Amino acid sequence: MKIVIEQGNKGGECRWQVKLDQHCVSFRSETDAQAFVATLQTRLQAPHSLPWHTSQRQAG
């Protein structure tokens, strides 16, 4: 996943945007945008376990 922080203007107001591939999330400050990215990266790098599903057939 490509993550980019960019500064932009919307309606004359300075906004910071975090672009996640094709998705975009806006923030009021660069600090808020950086905090979001840090949290996102921590969660993406965290170990994840996949649930094991056993298929149980019901006798009919």
C-alpha cells in the first residue's frame, strides 16, 4: 500500500491529505496526518493471525 502525505487547499483553507493508494483522507494539520499514518503503519505491521475454520458436515 502506497501512503503519501500532501498539503492541499480546499476552499482557501490549508488541509493535509493522506493518500492511501486511491483513497484520500483529509486532516486539519500535518501533525494529525502524521499521527494517522503512524497508527496505520503500526496496525499494518502488527502480527495477524488467521482464524482456522473447520468445516463440519451435518449428518442428515
